Amino acid sequence: MAGPTTTAPAAGTTSVAPKTTGTPPITTTVVPVADLPMCGDVKGSGSAGAVPADCKLISHDSAGFSFIVRHDAGSTTGFRAVIDVTGHDGGVLQTIRSETSDAPGEPFLADLVGDGRDELIVPLSLAIVGNGTFEVFRPKAGKPEFARSGKIFGIGVDRAAGGYIVGQSKGGAAHWYIEFDKFQGSQLVFVAEIIKSAAASGSPPCAVDNEQGSLQSELGDAEILRRFCDAEIVRTAPVS
């Protein structure tokens, strides 16, 4: 069952440059920014206990920010991404610190709602079945700054028409839990969750997730089924 996304995580902070304080970095060789590989080209990321590789991202949206990704010891059992958001001149506009994770993946960019701006997404964990937790940072309107929006739980971060952000997670071999969220300002807000089941499971092919402990939607069950059972879900991608 997908995790809550309506409340921004308490752990971790974002700060606007200039950066004056911070947790001392892990003792490793600091690679110059010019020599950092692009995130996505680094092998071995996401392995539990391994020091995540430093990398960089370059957005091709209208703001054109770059993201310099390094890591520090957020706790004795994990790491957190420390991401400098830089402008065209290379100056640091903001430093973002993700939550701590023992198996973080490489951050990536994606336009989650098709508005021509990239969100920054930091994978925090990855389960054996493929489900993961992703921390989302949304650009603030008219400001060179990103807000911590919340989390998505699933195989990845997808989207659907109408501005919905989607997390699809496995619930065994026969069931998929599909959560639909929306941005309300800079925050991710839960809208609804459905369960899609294989025919052989004996369960309805599409049902509202009303299991104990699940978030409750403001929509009625009939409206959830009408709106989301046949929703076309597409993979997100960065602005090109």
C-alpha cells in the first residue's frame, strides 16, 4: 500500500545560498564539478552500505539550473544527498539536503505535470520487489528555489492527464496499488488510490483502496473508479 504523501517530511532541510554551515562531508576525494559524471551514468548507486557516487544534473527547462550532487553522513547508518542548485554563472542559489537513507539512488529530473519545469527527485530507498520511496522537490513560481513537496512510493514516479502525479507499487504478484496525487501549491496532496488485480486473483480488476491504514479520499468510490480505473499513465521525463 502506498505511503502517505500529504505531509512534507520533518527530516532534512533546504537552505538558500550562501552556504555557511553543514555536516562535514564523508572523507573521500572531492571530484571537481567539471569532472563529475552525469547522474544516471554512475554504476553501483542504490547499493546498501555503499558510499553513493557524486554526480551532476543539468536541466534544459526555462530556468536552466544545474545540480551538483554530493553526499554526507546524515547518520551513522546512512547517507544523504547534498545538492547545490547553481545558476548559469555557476553560483550556488540553494543547497538542498535530502532525508537520510542507507541505499539512496541517483537523483533525477522530471517534468511531473507537463508545465515545462523540471522537478528534482531523490530516490531514498529501493525494496527487493522494486518499490521505492522518492523525495520530490518542486520549483517555486518566480523564484530560483525549490520546495520540499513530499514523497512518492512506487516503482517510479509517473504522471497522468489532469496534472496527477502517480506512484505504482507492487502488492504481490497479482496486485498493483496505484496512488494519484496533485500539487497544491508546492505540496503533494493525496487524491485517491486504486488497486488493480490480475483476473486469476479472483479480485475485482479495479477497486478503491479502502484497506485499514490507507489514506481516505475526499472523492466518493464511484467517482474514483470512473476517474482513475482507465487513466492512461505515462512515464515522466525531464524537459528536453
